[in-house]
Amino acid sequence: MVSIITSIYDGWRDLMDNKSDPRTRDWPLMSSPFPTIAISLAYAYFVKVLGPKLMENRKPFQLRKVLIVYNFAQVLFSVWLFYEASITGWLTGYSYRCEPVDYSRSPKALRMASGCWWYFFSKFTEFFDTFFFLMRKRYDQISTLHVIHHGIMPVSVWWGVKFTPGGHSSFFGFLNTFVHIIMYTYYMLAAMGPHMQKYLWWKKYLTVLQMVQFILVMVHAFQLLFKNDCNYPVGFAYFIGAHAIMFYFLFSNFYKEAYMMKKRAKDEKEAKALAAAAKPTTELNGNTEFYESMGKMEEMKQPRSDRTGWTEKFITYINKS
């Protein structure tokens, strides 16, 4: 038993120390995945368990100005990350068919690796999305999808920065930062107040954009199943592709629940209301309110002085019939 544990430990140390990228090995949080895993688990526990308890007897915080500043900062951060991914590869020579990792210490290769680490760091800053929901008691926004998406991303990206900071799999970060530019722009505008709502009709298309992103990542990653002519570590491509599949179905399910099912329920409710309005409900001695309404119409045709008497005669006639 001891020998098995020793063998596992030695294999782990060999993986971390000898198989990883030596350029990123000593960067913050890169020596081991466990600090990142611990932070992500603490995040999930805080936003789902501890945080709601702390806010239980407190009023929601008013964070409009804070949210505007935060989302604007995230837009700028995402623009910079997208620019770095573009200038160091994806718009300046990277192959969309198959791109190896440049493990050299050239300025361009190091800049790409650095951009990957900052993308990893951005996954922690996005925790504040949830913290602000929590502080405003918007618990409906802290869904299972939201927590899984935010909690798993730092751990997933860690492996890429540790072993493949650049190359084929960095396509995901390239696309994701572009999506986040649009997403945080929307959040910033929404935080400005109700007067901006008329300009935010495109909310549901953010989810569609996310799903399109995951489809593109799937296609890009799994093409290496058929041809890997750049010697890229194919396991990482499959790892990214599997994440894209998982997130695609999670976001697809969210879209159905948030938009399609709600719209269907709203349409059914309106149809029932119309049917109820058209159906006679009040009876007068076995005669429906149709007769009562007819009496009122005839009454309106009479001179004002005769209306009351005519109506009384009509009701007497109905009661006798």
C-alpha cells in the first residue's frame, strides 16, 4: 500500500515538475492546482451557504454605482485580454486548423503565456458577479448553472496555463474574452437604471452568443480527432472540447427555461384568460348573462324616462319564462 502511494506521489511530482511548462511554473498559483481548487470550493460554499446566512437579516445593498464601475472595468480587462490573444497569435498568424504551443522564451511566446495567466486570473475577478448578486439578495441569479460556470473555470484554465499556455486550446480564451466584452457591456448598461431597459432588448441573445461560442470551440477542438499535424497535446484539446459540450447543454437548458418555457407559459395563460372572458359565467334563473346584456342594450335604446320601467318589465318577463 505504501509503495502504491509513493508511486502515485512520485508520478504526480514528475507531472508537476518535469512535464509542465517551466516558464509558468513559478508564477502565482501555478505550483499546484490545490490552491485554485480550494478557492473555487470556498467560492461555491460562500455563495450558496454562508453568504445567504450572513445576508439573512440584512437589507439588500444598493450598489448601482459600484456595479457600473465594476462592469466597466471588466469590459476594459476583457478588451485588453482579447487584444493580447489577437496580437500574439489568433489574428497574427496562428493556424485555426492546428497550432502548436511555442515553448520558447521569445518575446511573443512569453507574451502569449502571460496573456493566458491573466485570463486565468480574470476567472477569479468574475467571482464578484456572484458576490454582488448576493449582496443585493438576488438569489434567483445565483443558479446552479451560474455557480458551476464560475466555480469550475479557474480550475479548468489552470491546467492550460500550467502545461499549454498558448497554441490550439487558447482559442477558447480568445473567443471567451470577446463574448465577455459584449456581456459586461450589457451588465454595465443595465446597472445604469430603468431608463436603459428600452435599449437592452437583446438580453436573450447573450445566451445565444454563449452557445454559439461553445459550438465553435467544440468544432475547433475536436477537429484534431481527424488530423493532428502540429503535434499539439491532443488530450488538452479534448479536455477543452468536453468542457464546451458540458457548458453548451447547461446554457441550452437555461435558455429553454428562461425564455422558451416562460414564453409558452405566458401564451397559455393569456389563452386561458381569453377563453374565460368569452365564456358566460353568471346565470339568471337558468338564463345566461346574455339575456341580461341584451336587456341593457334595449334599455339604452329607450328614452331616459322609460329605461328603468322597461328593464323591470324585461326582468319580470325573464323570471316568468
